[in-house]
Amino acid sequence: MGNMKCMKIFALAFVVAVSVLECACVSGAPKSGSVNTEITRDVAEGTWALTDIENALFNVNLLNDGVAISNWCKGPDGAKGEHGTWKVEEGVLILDWTDGWLDVIQLGHIGFEKYSYAPRTNRQGPPTSFGQAVKVLNYSTQWAGVWKTRSADAKWKDQEFYICLQSNGVAMKSIDAINTGCWQKQQGGIAIYFSDGWFMLIARDGDSVEARSWAPGADRAGVPTGITPMAQVLE
């Protein structure tokens, strides 16, 4: 049942990513002041859905202190995501990442448009990639991002690890050889189905978030293999 849900979510993720790219029909570098409505700090703050140079969806959380946290997990840090800073200048949102990439988001004729510049490229020239940026406003804003917890697997001896949760239902963890999965809304929280058979139920109680984990083959109606706290990465 969990694998079928994963297949459906991965298929939906592919359709969403393709549709985002198809909507991006602009080219060239963005020009500040060329839009009718400017982005403000209030508009910028929160969770965004973007696509990378391979048209894969990922999220960016923009915090009110100018910190940007991305759950893009193809870099050397994997599920730890990417870190950077953000600011708004003349109605344009600028994301400056520690790996050297720069994202520029502005409001254009088709909605929010995102232009990305690779490290050491001319920021006044054509972007390395471009596409549509979407502000995430549904329940997934509570979960999309990078999370830190501890392993319930005895072989990892309570080791700390990271989980990336993307707004399209994709999940990835920083441990285990098979580290991909999917997540979905559950009463009181979310459920994560990992491809290696691990299953997690995540619940929030006020400011506290707790993960109950079941090893592959364990009875999910029985006692969990482990119970650990979870914390969202916000800096």
C-alpha cells in the first residue's frame, strides 16, 4: 500500500515539475523595475517551490532574519540541504547561496519568475536556467524543509541524520544506501514511507515534534522500533 502511494506521489511530482517548466516562457536576464507589482518582504517570507537546472522541484524556506534554507538535496551535503541568505531590492527577491549559486525571483506576466545563475557566471548576462516560482500556501508549509532527528536503527547507534521533505511529497534521508521515499498528510501529522522499508509517523504537539519509526517488516500497529524528537533546520 505504501509503495503504491509512493508511485502515485512520484508521478505527481514529475507532472508538477514538467508543468512548472512549460509555464516558463521568458528568457534573458531579469530587469529590476520591469514588473507591475513588486515583491515585498512580507510576500517573500515563507516557503517557495522552485525547479533546478534539471527541472526537479525543490523548496526554499525564507525566514524573517534573512536566512534561506533549501531542501535541494543533489549537492555534496545531500539531505542536509543548502543554506544561504535572502533580501528584497527594488521589488526583486534575491537568494544568495553558500555554494555560489544566485536565484532572482520577480513578478512577471505569468506570475513569479525565477532566474538562476551558476557560480562565477556573469550576473548581468543570460541566466543559467529559468522557470516559474510558486509560493506554497497549503498544509505542506508546516513540513516542507530540512529536518534533523536520530536514527532508531541499532546499527547507527542513535546517530543524528537529516530528512528533506519537499512540498510535492518527495522525501530523502542522509543515512542508508536506499534513502529516498515519499510522505503524505496523516491525522495529527505526516507519514513517511522510505523505499528501504522504514516507516515513520511524525506528530506535532505545540512546539514539539516527535518521530515514531518502524523497521522494515515490523508491525506498524505495534510498538515502534524507536521514538525520537525531530527539529526543523532553521539556521
